Amino acid sequence: MQARRNDIDSRAFGWPVLSILDFDAGADFHAFEQSYIVEHRPRYVSCKLPMGDLAAIHAAEAAGFRLVEVQVTGDIPVRERSVEGLPYQFETVSSEAVLDEVLEIAGTSFDQDRYSKDPGIGPVLSGKRYQEYVRQSFTAADEEVCRMLDPDDGRTLTFKTHKFTAPGRAIGLLSAVRNDHKGSGIGLVADLFYFNYLGLRGISRVTTSFSAEHRLIAQHLIGHMGLKVHTTCAILRKLYP
């Protein structure tokens, strides 16, 4: 097992955040835990385990970890989607001024994720975390921030971030809708523009993840966007004083 520091989360939260890799249900977890406590003094430690590995999940729970999300991951084929008659524009975010709009959305719109709902973190720190990941995508050579805007006033309505991983492949990272447009269906429309945009960039397949509790997102991605699920994982976390 390894305990790896997450620098972005640690910077956003203001205290050390670790992720456990290669969790081993048969190992001496207490000794492993004491070693990473001495080295890092973490406040938040998480692990991601296959839902089918009940032995590992139960071992993590016995060590004080708590389930915070069931995460579904799958691939979506990129093909052209009809956007005829839809009065929006989609583009790469390339200026600091537009990035500020996106950061405002990132900092305030996520309210149904495992960080915002966690009493040990809450929406304010969660918002700072998402802003840090948007900044990362804006500056990284292999990542992008893009947005859908209203051409009448130029306002950002939705944004998405992704990472290019191989020729023709990308990982979808973040996606959000501005608060005053939630529930309007604009996020579903943005997906149509987004996949057309990716197709023009030479992407043929996107890997994405979402929480299993978001039933409407699951129905949209599987039923309308063609997502094929390949893994389902339990995400557990432990808080330290």
C-alpha cells in the first residue's frame, strides 16, 4: 500500500490530504496508518476500492473509513450531435477574464458532491478545491477548460474540463452549470456542443465518472450519450483530528 499526498486538495483545504493506493485487506493497516500519520499528519485520507471487493471495503470500514460515494466510470463514443436551432456557442477558455467567470461557477455551483456534503469539509472548501482544479486545467499543457456561452451577452452558462491521455482519447474531469440556469436542461444541451467540439479536436472516445446517486445524469449519459460502464467503485474517507 502507498499513501500519496494530493497537492491540489491539500492546497485548497489548507491541510494534508492523502490517497491510499493499492489497498491490501490482508496487510497490517494499523502499522501502515501510523507510518503515514507520522510522515504527513493528514486531516483527510481516502481510498477507492472496487465495489466487488467486499473484503477490502469491510477492512477499510473496520479501520474507520466511511463510504462517501459510489462512483461509476465508463466510456462515451464521440460522434457528431445535432445542435441545429440551438442558440449557443462553445469555445476553449483562453483568457484570464473568461477564466474568472468559470472560476466563479466552479466555486459556487457544486452542491451535490461528496466534498460539499461532507461535514468535515463543506461547500466553501469544496468550492476552493474545484477552483484549484480548473486553474490546473487552464495551465496544464495536456488539459483544457471550455465553456458554452450565450452569444447575446457573452455570459458563460456552463463549463467543462478534460485531459488528453492518448491519441483520440480524453478523460472528462469537471462539468458545471451556473446557478441561475440549474434545472433548465442547459447542461444536457452543453453535452451536445461539447462532444462536437471534442470531435473537431480529433477525440473519438471520452472516459468519464459520476456518482451513482445522480440518477438523471446516469440516464442521460447511458441512455442518450451512449456511455458504456466498465467500473464501479466505492470511495471511502477517514478524517483525522
